Amino acid sequence: MNRLLAVRSLVPQTRNTISTSARLQVENKVKQNQSKFQTPDGKPVHLKGGFGDWMMYTFAMGLTAVGTLWSCGSLIKMSFPKK
């Protein structure tokens, strides 16, 4: 009987603490991002995000170059018969 009362006393507290509404309102930055990406400054759109975009672009292009060279090397290696 005491356990039932202990559990029953916890139920209203948990019902009040669980909430589906957001506690902090998030600022809408769509207009700010649109103005940043639409400025005619000569940069391509995939590099206008800053240093992080530049690093991802450089890494992807480097990985592409290494993969292409590796594939060409493998094709050249396979084109000659083994001795």
C-alpha cells in the first residue's frame, strides 16, 4: 500500500515536467543566409559558407584526385603481363 502511494505521488510531478513545447525560441536566420549567399562577390555558392566549406571542398577534390591517380595506376599495372 505504501508503494502505491509513493508511485501515485510521483505521477503528477512527471506529468508537469514533460513538455512538448520548445523552451527556447530559435531565431529565424533564413533572410540572413539568403543575403549572404546571394551577394555578387565572385565566389562560387559552394564556398560562400566560410572556412568549413573551403575545407570540405579541398578534401573532396583531393580525395577525387588521389582516387583517379590510383585507378589509372591500377589500370596501367594490370595492362602489362606479370613476368
